[in-house]
Amino acid sequence: MPDKRVQVQLPQEQEENQGRSSVKSRRYLIIALLILVPLLIFLMGLALFLVTPTSSEPYRYEIRRFSGTAAIYTRRTREWLKVTRRSHGENLAYPRDKIKTEKDADLDLAIPDVFDLRLKESSEIEMLPRKSESVWRMKLLRGAILGFPHKHLEDETLEIETSLFRALIPRASFLIQKAENNGCSIGILEGTAEIYPHGSKEAVHLKMLEMLTVTQNRALPLTPKRVNYQEWRKLSEVRDLSTVTAEQIAEQIDLRKKAGTLFKYVFDEGVFFKPNWGFANREFYEEGEPKGVVLRLDYDVYPKDSFSGMYFKVRDLDLSKAKHLTFSLRGSSEKELLQQFRIELKDQFSIVRGFAVKPITRDWRFYGFDFSAPKATPVSELVFVFENSRVGALATNGTVYLKDINIE
């Protein structure tokens, strides 16, 4: 007769088995978490990357000028192609394409209707994927880059990354440099920019004639400083990127005739300044309804004792046959107001009349200056002069607007 045995599990053994089962379950849970958590983090990062609106669409640009040896790298062919005269005109740059200059070389390129740029010697930039249609993105890998905004620039922004900061430049003349000691700097000649140092959540607001230098061992918060004369000279090179076409010159002559009765005597006009010692620019344009012509005068007299301005060559103007000069004027709403500037009327040998224009406000203000010439006083030139010693310490770079410029 077979021996039938029944195994009876005691309560204590049941508890031990349940305990071992519970420990195993917790171990499996920990192992699962160790696997799932990194996987979830990776998937979330991937999702954020895919959601971020970047684009592989190419950038359109033009090579305007180059000297020395420059080259373009395309990621599609994975090779550097030397820039030649055939490279002039419109080109396409895809994200991760690069442009570089060798020693003793530089290259001017234009982003149509956005910015004109100059890549200095021994410099290199890399195009970055777009995040929006209105933002042009690139990275300065080495060297220096200058930028000058197009006068019709509206909503576009230039974003330039370096190894130490990211700069958002909506409308400004600038110089960004990557130094050999791994420091990076940005200077603004005109306009403003927002600088985001790597590792900092705070943006640094950079204004006209200010510079910010970022180093790896920087102390926070970062503070911009006002440029010195040598830095101003380097920044001033961006003005070389401004170009004027023959069509624009002809348009300016037509607009000048509508700016007031003074211009029936004017046969030539221009600006004057000493290179590396000042700057001046002018532009006639229409505004308002009904449209009227406004003269915009930009000046820069940063160096001590410097001056600049605008001249009008005139003929058949005798102050004894005219009573006064009148016009309306206002200062720029975006720059410091200058204290005063001078108007001089000259003959072939000397100044025959001089007037100080002051005070100057941000609203339109009417000015009138009497000639009081009892005898024949022919003049050959009328000049607006901006002097470092007169405009004010904070207004060495400024703009004034004039309209209804009349001789009566």
C-alpha cells in the first residue's frame, strides 16, 4: 500500500515565504524605476527637441566683397570651397554650413534687407537652425564679426552665439570678438542688444557706446562699460558696411527740393568729418499726411575736440535780400538730447553769420534766426556743425530732425 504523505506548511514558514516574495517585488520595482526614469527623461528631452520650432530651411545671403583667402564649408559635400569672384551674388547657407577667413583676409556678406556683416581676418562662423522666420542664427567660432542693420529692417532679429554668451540684436551696429584667452566681448555703436551669458538666467541690456566682456571665470552680475577711444575706433568700422546706390542718390536730390525754400539756392550738399575722429550722415525722407520731407542728421563726435556736420553749397544767396532762416527741429527719442549745435553762413573767406541752436527737445520746436544784413552779404555755404565740446558729455552720438527749412 503506497505511502501517502501530506506536507503541512506551518504559519511561520508562510510568513517567511511571503516576506521573501515581498523583497523580490520591491527589488523588481526598483530595477524597473532605474530603467524607466532615464528612459522617460530621454523621451521628454526628445519631445522638447522635436517640439522646438527649428528649421532646416537655408539662409539667403550675398557675398559683396572679399580680400585674401576665404572659404565656405557645406555639410552636404563636407568640403571647404574657396571663395572666388564667381561667389559674388546670392548664395544659400544651410544649418551647420560655415564661412571662414584666413590671416590677412576679410569678407563682407549681406543678409538682404536685414544686416550687412563683415567677417574679420582669421574668423569663422557657423549657421544655426532657424527657430522662426524672423530670427537669423549663427555662431562665432573664432575671430570677430561686425554688423550694420539695414535701414528698412523691421521685425527681424540677428542671434549670434559664442562660447560664453548669446546675443539678440534686433537693430544695432555691433562688433563681437572671440579673444585668444577664451574671453568674448560685444560692443554696440548704435542701437541696443540683449546679452545672455551662459549659465545665467539674467539678460544684460547693452546700449549705444557700451561694451560687455565675458570670461570663463566671470563674477556675477555682469556690468557693461562705456567704450574708450580705441574701442570706438574699432566699432566705427561698421559704418564702412553702409552703401548708397546711384538710384538712392538721385532720389535724395529729388526729395531735397521739397524740404523748404532754402533749397532753391542749394546746388550741392554733403557731410564732413575727419576719419577716425568723428562721423556724420544725412538722409531726406517723407513722412506724415499730407507727406512732408524731413532731413535726418546723424553725428558722432565721441573723441575729445572732434567735430562733424553737414554743408550746403549755395549760389545767388545775399543775406541783405533775405530776412531770416527758419525751420522746425526735434531731437531723437532713442538717443540722448544734445545741448546745442551751430549754424554758420560763410562766404569764400570767412564766417559771416553764426547761430547757436538751443534748447533742443524731443518734440517739434520752431526756430528763427534773423540775418540783419544792411549791405550786400553774399554767401556761398551754409553749415550745420556738431562739436564734442558743445553737444554734451552723454550726447556725443546723436540725431536731429529738421523740416520746413526756409529762407524768407
